[in-house]
Amino acid sequence: MTSSPLPKPDPVRVIVADDDPIVRGVLCGALRGAGIVVIAEASSGRDAVELALHYRPDVVVMDVVMPGYDGVAATREIHAKAPEVRVLVLTMSADDHLGVLALRVGGSGFLRKDDGLDELPDAVLRIAAGEAVVAPMVVDRLIDSIRRTPEGGVGLRPVSSVLTAREWEVLDRLCLGHDVDTIATEFVLSPETVRSHIKRIMRKLGVHTRADAVKAADELRRT
């Protein structure tokens, strides 16, 4: 008795989101060359969300830095509205906070574009199969950052911000309820320097009190 051939598995369906059409074309070419079906392309985070909700692909390959609605915000919305759609976030930056952001809001993987196109199809296939994928070069830094990130979102940064890294560090401490002297001791700064940081933070955020600065920080982390 001859057994029937097993049906071939359906190809993995992917949406590629990148605001650079040249980069988007290269990414699509690498995926199609590996037998992965690119069902749509998006040039913005907002388009990526709309296409993901419409087509329900297996994976969205998401550039993290895009104008307007960035890749982190788009990943968060896709995960909230279509959790079965998995997101692989790509970035040119080696900043581990972007990886932490992407993973914490629902991303299934994080790769740097300079890791090479050879890594991309395998990463997409693994994510579609239910695995999590993180670039080997940043695994240790990501784990360390996650462990050091307090509860409540303190330590997370928006992709784009008017605040400097130091100002975010000071603002994080304000969110935790630390006073000027405590912040000064932690960062080995004078209280006057800390107060200057706080004044600049409030001016940049357009607020007049430290409490309002804390509220603004929470809103920025959600955008």
C-alpha cells in the first residue's frame, strides 16, 4: 500500500515595514530568496499596524526608527490588537534600550541591520515557529538592562526624545520619588547640578512642577 505524500507546510507570510524604500527592497529580496512570502510592505509604523491587522501575517519585520509612529509604538499596538502576529524589530542602532523597549512591548525578536541579511530569513522562520530571537552581540547587554529596569516602566526610553540620556536618568529618579540630594549622591553630582538638570527637563517637557514632569515621563513611555 502506497502512503499519500505529506502536505507541504504553508509558507511563512511576512509584512516588511521600513521607511527607506531601498532598505525595504533589500529586506524583501532576502526574504523572498529564502521562500518566505512578503504579502505587503509598509513605509511607516501606522501603515504597518493597519496592514498587520488586515492581513494577519505570521511575522512583521519592523524597522524601529521611523518618522511619526515609530516601530516600538507600532509593535505595542500590534501585540495588543493581534497578539498572534509576531514582530521582529530591526535597528541600525546598538543601543540596548531599543531592544528592551521592543521586547517589553511585545516584540518577539530584535536584530541589528548590520548583523547581516543572512541572519534575517532564519530569524523570521524561527519567530514564526514560536521562538524568540535576539542578536547574539547584544544578548548580554539586553539581559542586564532588563534585570536593572525597575517596575512601572522606569528606565524605558522613547525612541526619540528631546531629553538627553543624563536628563532621562535624573527624570527616572524623580519618578521613583528620589529627592535632589539622593540623586546627587547617586550620580556624584552637586545638588545645584541636579537642580539645573531638573529645570532643563521641565522646560523641555513644557511643565512647571516635578510632579507634572513625572506624569509627562509616563506619557512619553507610552507613545
